[in-house]
Amino acid sequence: MIGKRLTIKGRVQGVSFRFYTQLKAQELGLFGYVINQKNGTVFIEVIGELSQINNFVKWCHIGSPASKVVQIVQEDIIAINEAISKFKDFRIIR
């Protein structure tokens, strides 16, 4: 298992990005959450198997049908065991 923190930049709020992100994460069997940030970005914390995470990150570059992703900033989650224990599914935080 690995974990990533992703900050998605571009036109990603008001375009159902979080909804489609949740669907994709659930389809891939990932855990974590997605939340809109006040600065207009979307933040994702996600945990899962390497291949599923890689597929998820590739999908994030495309995003929802109405989104326009310009940049993704990635950070590895170091304390993976601690992070695993706090997630039971993948959620949208409002």
C-alpha cells in the first residue's frame, strides 16, 4: 500500500470534480478523501495499491468532463500505517 496527497490546480471547482473523483477512487478500490480548498484547488489524500494509485493519478490529469486540470502537485504519505487506520472508504468532504 502507498499513499499520496494531491493538489489539483485548474478549473476544478464547480465542475463535479469531487463527485467524479469519488466514483473513480471507489471503482479502483482506493481509500481517502477529496475536498475543495479556499484557493480554488482540490486536495486529495488517497491510499491503495501502487497500480491503482498510478491509474488514479493518470485519471486526475483528465478529471471530470467539465474540468480543466492544469497541474497536479504530488506528495508521498510517509506515515502510511497511521493514514491507513483513519480511512474506511473514499469520501467527499464538504
